Amino acid sequence: MTKTGKQPAETAVEQNVYKIFPNDLNSKHTVFGGLVMGLCDRTALIVAERHSGRSCVTVAVDSLTFLAPAHTGETLVVKASVNRSWRSSMEIGVHVAAENSFQGDRRHVVSAYLTFVALDDDGKPTEVPPVLPKTAVEHRRFVAADERRAARLAIGRP
Amino acid sequence: MTKTGKQPAETAVEQNVYKIFPNDLNSKHTVFGGLVMGLCDRTALIVAERHSGRSCVTVAVDSLTFLAPAHTGETLVVKASVNRSWRSSMEIGVHVAAENSFQGDRRHVVSAYLTFVALDDDGKPTEVPPVLPKTAVEHRRFVAADERRAARLAIGRP
Amino acid sequence: MTKTGKQPAETAVEQNVYKIFPNDLNSKHTVFGGLVMGLCDRTALIVAERHSGRSCVTVAVDSLTFLAPAHTGETLVVKASVNRSWRSSMEIGVHVAAENSFQGDRRHVVSAYLTFVALDDDGKPTEVPPVLPKTAVEHRRFVAADERRAARLAIGRP
Amino acid sequence: MTKTGKQPAETAVEQNVYKIFPNDLNSKHTVFGGLVMGLCDRTALIVAERHSGRSCVTVAVDSLTFLAPAHTGETLVVKASVNRSWRSSMEIGVHVAAENSFQGDRRHVVSAYLTFVALDDDGKPTEVPPVLPKTAVEHRRFVAADERRAARLAIGRP
Amino acid sequence: MTKTGKQPAETAVEQNVYKIFPNDLNSKHTVFGGLVMGLCDRTALIVAERHSGRSCVTVAVDSLTFLAPAHTGETLVVKASVNRSWRSSMEIGVHVAAENSFQGDRRHVVSAYLTFVALDDDGKPTEVPPVLPKTAVEHRRFVAADERRAARLAIGRP
Amino acid sequence: MTKTGKQPAETAVEQNVYKIFPNDLNSKHTVFGGLVMGLCDRTALIVAERHSGRSCVTVAVDSLTFLAPAHTGETLVVKASVNRSWRSSMEIGVHVAAENSFQGDRRHVVSAYLTFVALDDDGKPTEVPPVLPKTAVEHRRFVAADERRAARLAIGRP
């Protein structure tokens, strides 16, 4: 079956929100890093499954960067979209902001690139549709994703 | 301080997503009702805090209705927006769909109306800005919210 | 099979207790609304299954009202009993108090009415036994439940 | 301040219920032992705080015994009451049954004895009221608790 | 099938670490007893399964003692090893220390003895290999385990 | 204050174990990626705090790679050690194996490099001790960490 390509905007998660509660904090009273990682992974997984039409598993996290801490009472706002796909894998870009919901301002707190592989019914990697970038931003991400992948392959990583 | 009114679209949560995992299921293998209630409450809280600029607490859940079950592997997609405000309270409407992320189709599974009260720094109820409906849908919800409130007050509920 | 009716007292949960810990709090240091909703749902489910002898699912939450906040260190005390049944559905009433276990005093913090449907082995709605009220309180709840249902049906809700 | 004694029935938890869900199971599909232990501890803590009127901490678990496995779909029914107190400590007995809520039958699955110490505002052990057994069962437990304590002290345990 | 004996050191868990976060605390700001119990049970289970080569279930907790409180920011360090086995059961000893990871010092906070039974594929108790103590400490624990078991059997416990 | 350097072996976590339960699985019945990420972060944090003697926060995850899936019933075995430190940051390497505790065999399932920053009492980055590699493996990791950092800085990442 030939898979029809999709534009990233068709499968993106635009605004996944998570209100930070006291039980999400580490002993410095900022958000526990592992919680943010889990949130990035869960959100990106949805994009990967929307794009591929298949169950997907995480195969790599490249450069998840914490730019600033987030605090209790703030709202995490997560955006995720597919940047590029290869035979059976896809790179999903994730952007997390911390929103002060009372004032309305947001600051960028985390950026991440995650790679997922689509699986067939036997759990084997299977072909995914091409990504069809349309906007300038989508084109820029499409190109950068291939550069990141080349850099990974150059050092023997998947 | 006079609070400036806001349009519902300014503070709405458009697409809060939650991938259902096996540990979210009850013994009938459908999503545990309490999990969906918590998700509605957490999402509506963000809208209430965006609209009021204040910490808010839930005071009532009116008519949270489960229209259909949701299953493991599906994605819950939650939308929430403020319908109307009164002196210190607001009605937030919540709509939950279950998305088959592989095929892209969604079915409506839950509707709910929640009432929140905004609190000042001493934890006392405090004034909230008016809701300024602009679209036809926003106007319809604005009117219906007042009818629901009148019905509640008529039977002695907050 | 004709189902024998049961008195509410036979299937009631008299005292489901939950000690509030710091991780159950929202950013105002009162108990997170979603936690209380989940607790109401889990407790009411047990009553519904005791009454019907069947797996049950939540179909509606009508008027869950937060009358007062609960705080860390207090104990939530949940009571639930079946008010009335119809063909395949039941209304369960839930009462939550916050107990200061050190002094022994309790305040009423939440009231809720939840509707459950009983399912047969194929997941289809199935007949449930009648409710046989005996005490004055049980009779009052039995009548009020039918009035609430009539009001719901009048506005097109289940 | 002389503390007035209390009868165990005044502070007992009679029916703490917990519906077992799929996420409470170990890989043998029976309830995870650690979940039951936590449930016993949380329930017994409430009894200790009701009896002493103080914050309490667990100091020992003696003979928590799993008599039979519990399964998904069943309801755990936990009972706890104070057996005896000494200067600043109390023994709380816990009984857990697994109820088939559909049929109504229960089997005894866990018995446990936990010892708690009451703390004053500085976190130091503080005096607790005497236990005043009235029923034959309460008297039997009162005597047995002292024998268990003597056996513990004989082998150098608290 | 004759099972070959194993030395405790072969199957021990030497250093299971758990960083305490604010959400692990009770209302006295020390670690919730039930959390520590669950951690002991999960760690001991791994030792029981390594020793027996079988799925195991907890049958008893004897003398889990809290010697000192643990606080947020500290790291729990759990050690567990098999002390002795009988036909189908094993005693696992657990030692928990609270480590101030900043200074490096540790204090002993919990000791526990748990008994597990190994199950065959039908869920019936099945034979486990003998424990072969080699070091002086292992020999001492081997002897003491049998004394504890004799004391338990003398009072009718498993 | 001049900080004395430490050998990685002094602060390493050798064997952090985690028994996989059904509630840790995604809808493909393999371990949820976000759970493994959280486990890596929590374990690496302890190493960072042991090495620096300070509270630490995650600033970046570089190349967390899933080499193979892990399944229910298996035990995750996590090892973590510091590879190199710079002024206020440290690279921690993490290795996760999935152990079949019944047979004793393990397979390597995840590798990850995380960067942490040490904070002083005001939450500002503060100096950390040098890493003093002694073994051949420690030396190899010490050199490779600097190469990874140079590659990150070359593309504008922290």
C-alpha cells in the first residue's frame, strides 16, 4: 500500500496543557525533569501515531534541553509536530512553554527532538508516509531534521 | 479595579490531548470515569484561571455526561472554554472526544459544565471579568449558561 | 430472571476514608477537585455493583457540589448509597465530609449524584433490581431521585 | 493534661473500600503486595490519629500476613481498630477482605498489626490515652497486644 | 528437577536507590510509611525471583521496623538478600538507609523480613533451591531465619 | 572553597532495580518510554548530587537511545556514573538493562547521557569538583564527554 504524504500541520498537537501541582516538584521546588520528559514523550507519541497510522515506539531522544525552570501554579503548554520521516522512522519536534495563566505570558522552557518507529501488527518496523512540508517553518524543520539524522548516523546512533 | 472583559476564544483550551494507556482502564477495559473527571477538571481550571487572572477552585460539576466509552490506544482530546461569568464565578464548558489516532476519526464521549470561583490572596471569592461573546456559538453558550444557573438557584444549589 | 429488590442499607458504603497527603493539593493548598471526583466515582461504583450484581459504568454526574475546601492532614470520609433504580440505571448519592481526626469534628464538603448503568457480559445495558426503601430517609431519596431524573429527561439528558 | 481513655469502637474504621483496577496488579495478575501494605498503613494511621488526637508515624509492622490473593474486579474492604496503647505508642489491628461485589461474598485476605507513635508539635513522642476495651473481642485483642509487645521487647525490637 | 543451591550474594540487590520528592511525604513532612513498605516489597520480590527462578508472591511481612524518619531531599538506599529457603518459601531481609547525598553520610532507617512463596505455572507453590551461605554474615542470617520461622509457626502463622 | 575531585566509582549508582508491572506498559505491551526516561533522570540526579554535594537540575538529555523493548515481568537494572564535569555542569552516563530475573540473563535496552547543573542556595549555578578518572573505562568516558560537549556547543546548545 502506498502511503499518502501528510503536511505536519495536519497531525500536530497545538496546545497540550498541564497545570503544575505541588506533587510535580523536586526538592528545589521546580518541576521534576522526568515529568517533563514523560510529557514530551506522551505528546510526541500522539503525533507519530497520527502521521503513521500505526502504533509507534520511542527509539531515541536527541537533545532535550531545559532552558529555564518551571514552577508550581504555572501551566505547561506543549506543542509537537512531525519534522521529517524516513523509511520507518519519524522525527517529532516538541516545544514546551511555561505559562503564567494569570497574566498570560509564556516563556520557552524545553525543546526536544524525539525519534519514533512505526510498527506493524507483528511489532516489526513498517513504512511510514512522507512528510510534505508546506510553510517556511515546516521546510526549515524538514531540512534540519535530515542534518540531525546525518550527524547521528555519523556517530553510529540510530 | 475594573476588569476588562474577554472573549471566550482568548482563554479557551483548544486541544488538550491524553493518550489512554492500559493503566487507565477499569475492569470492563474502558476508561475509568474518575480519570476523565479529573482531566475535565484540570483542563477547565486552566481556562478559569486564564479568564479571571486569579487562582480558582471548583465549586460544582453540573451534568457531566458519558455518551460513549473510550478504549485503550485511543487519544482523549479535551476542549474547554468559558461560557459566562457572574460576580465571582464562571461556567466552563468541556467537550471530550476519543480519537482513533491511526484513522483520524473522533467521537464525542463526554460533555460537562463546571463552575469555578476566583479567589483573592486571602482565599476569599473575588470579582471576575465579564465574558464577551462574539461568535454565534459563544452567544448561544452565554445564554444557556444563565438558564442553567437559574435552574440551579431555583433548587437551592450554588 | 426476575431480580429481587434490595434495601439501600444493604449495599451502602458507610465509611470510606482517605487521609489527605501533601501530594493531593492544588496550588491553593486545598484538595484538588479532580481527586475528590475520582474518589466519589470509585466509591459509588462499588455501591452500583453491589446493588446490580453486574459490572457498571458511570453515565452521568449530576450536581457534584463543593460546599467547603478540605485541607492536608484532614481525613475525607465518603458515604454512598443507591437512591433509586430504573430499567438498567441507578442513581447513587454520595456524601463527603472532611474530618479533623485529632478533634473528631467533621464538616460536610461535597454532595454528588451519579448515575450508573449495569452491563451484561456483552457490554450491553441490562436490567437491575428495584430499590426497596424502608427508612424515612431512604423514601425521601427514592422520591427525589425520580424528580431529578424527570428534570434531566426534560432537557434531553440521559 | 490527663487524657481520657477511649473504647476501640469509637475510633475504628469500619469499612474502607478499594475497588481493584488493572493497574494494581503484579505480573501474576493478583494484587501487588505493596499496594495492600500501603492501604493497611493509610487506614491504620487514621485510627491512630483518632485515638491519640495527635499526628502519628508508623514505627513497626508486625506480622502482616497474606492469606489469599485478591484479583482485579474485586473490592478490598479494610477494617482497622486500636488494640492497646502504651505510653506513646499504640497497636492497630487491620483486617482486609476481598469482596466479590457482584455476589456479595467476602474472603479474608490479609491480617496485620501495626505500631504507631504519637508526636507532639516538636515531633517528639508524646503520651496517648489509654484504650478502654468493652466488648469481649476488644478485651481479647487488648490482652493479645500486650503479649505481642512482650515478645517483641524480648528480642530487642520496639 | 533438582534445583542447584545459590549463595545469597549471587541474587542480592546491593543498592536500589530512590530520591525522596515532596510528593512522598506525609503531613509531618517525613516519608510516608506505606511508600517505604512498597519499596521494600518491590525490591525483595526481585531477590525472591532471582533465587527461585519463579514468579513469587509476598505471604508475610515480619517485623518491618522504622528506626528513624527520612526526609525530602534524602535518598533511600535499599539492600535486600535471601536469608534462607524452605520447601516453597524464602525469607528475604531488607535494609533501608537514608543517604544525605550531598555529604555522603547514611543512617539506617528501616529493617524488614519478608516471606515469599514461589509459584509454578498454575499458580501453585513450587519447590525452591536451597540457600548456600558462605560468609559469616550469610551464615548468621541463615540461622536466625530459621529461628524466626520456628517462632512464627509456634504461634500459628505461615 | 576548592573542591576536591572525586573518582566516578565513588559516586556511581551500581544497580538501581525496577520491577516492571502491568501498569508501566503502553498499548503495545512494552514499557512506556516516558517511564524509562523518568527512571534515568531520577537515577542520574543522585549521581550528580553525590558528585557535586549540591542540589542539581537537569539541563539537557543527549542521545537517550532505546535499543530494545522491555516487557512486563522483567526487571530494569539502571547504572549511572559521572563522566566529566566542567565549571558548574556534569555529564552523567546511564545504562539500562532488562533482566529476566528467572533466568538471570540481561540485555542492554537504553543508553543515555544527561547534563546536570549544580545550584547554590540562591538557585544560581555553582562550581563543581573535577572528575578524576582512574580506570581505563573512566578515562575513555572522560574524553568522550568532552567531545560530545564540543559538538553540542558547536551547534549552539548548552
